[in-house]
Amino acid sequence: MSRVGLFSLALLVAVAILAVIGPYLWTIAPEATDPAHGLAGPGLTHPLGTDELGRDVLSRLLSGSRVTLLVGVSAMLAALTIGVVIGAAAGFNGGWIDAVLMRFTDGMLAVPAFFFILVVITVLGTGVATLVFVIGALSWMPVARVVYGETLRWKAAEFVLAARSLGVSGPRLLVRHILPQAIPALVVSATLGVAFAILTESALSYLGLGVQPPLPSWGNMLQRAQQYVFTAPTLAIYPGAAITAVVLAFNFVGDGLRDALDPRRRR
């Protein structure tokens, strides 16, 4: 993996550690308000200052990182599960199953995902569980295409044909011999899927359709900060920089893993 990829991986590990242990190390409650000290600058009590309600910005960033990463990783796992099932079933079975599933996938790819997510969120309501379900259920199509291609590629391999001739059943053949060959491609898709899910959650929360206050997330922190962008710009800079850094890091890690796992890209 390249130096940029390794640095990005180290950054993501650091963010994950802070998300897990940060709220225990910095014990100021993210919901605790102190209107008398609203929009205070950095100091010993509040290293990153306070927001308009006097809530500690550092505490809200740490707590918001948990929510943002939870939604991103959970939505990615949901998309990965759906995509693997559909792509593997289409590629392995072929025939009308292939035609129906892949045309359905193509149809879903043709729908503008973000606007579809907006419609579904408006109908189902807001909340972390709803976000995970909706983002995962509407972002599985690239994974399905990747698994479909890998399944078609490997089901004609000699070791698969040998296993079939020995009487290995279809499901076992798929799970034990074909899908493991798709793991490198799935790892790359997973990192890019997390970045997409985090960006989508942040956009929805910014629009008021995602994570709802008082539960903090980086997206709804940006929503509150837009009113004070000229008087207290750091309220927008901190969560905006966090979203940018984490999304870029996931993309760079994905690129690095693609180069490391694909022999054709090695020099």
C-alpha cells in the first residue's frame, strides 16, 4: 500500500479509537447546555469552545464520531450483504435468474440514489436505524455488479470444475470456492461504501432528515453552525474538516487496497 494509503489507514484507526474511548476520557456530556457561555472561544474548560447553547464542541465531535461511523459501517455491511446475495445468485445460477436480478440492479442504478433516499426517509421518518436501513438498501448495486463479475470469472475456473466433478453441492461450491476469490474486490468496495454512507448521512443530517438533536452527528452540527458561519466559523470548520478527512481517508485506503490486492497494478 502507498504512503498515502497507510497514512489514511492510521488516521481512520485513530478516529475509531477516539470514537470508542473519547467520550470516556472527555466526560463533559455532549447535551449539557450552558447558555451563559454560548459561542465561547477555546479555553481550558472547553478546548474547542462551545456552540450557541453552550455545549462543549469537543464532546459533541467525539460523540458525533460514534454516530457517524456507526451509520457508515452499518450501512456498508447492509449494502454488502444485499449486494453479495444478489450478485452471487445471478452469476452462479445464470439463466432467467441472472436476467431478472441484473436487470433489477441496472434499474436501481438508473435511479438517482440521493433523491430516492430523501423520499424514503420522508415516508419512513428519521432515526439512526432508518438511516442505516435506507442507505444500505439503496447502495448495494455496485457491490452486486462486482460480485456478479467475480462469480462469472471464477465459476469456470479449473478448481471449481474439479470440485463440481467431485460432487460438491452448489451452495457449498459458491460459499467455499467462489466467493472467497471475490474478497479483495469486496474489501475495496466496502471502504468506498463506508465513505459514501458517511457522506450521505452527513448530507441528510444537514438537511434535518438524518440524526436528530440532541443526539449529535457531524452532519447536524454543520446544520446548526450555518447560522453562525461569520460570527463563529469554527463551529462549521470542525465537523466539516472531520467529515472531509474521514471520507478522503476511506477513499485513499480503498485506492491503496486496490493497488495492493491487484497483481496487475503492482510495479
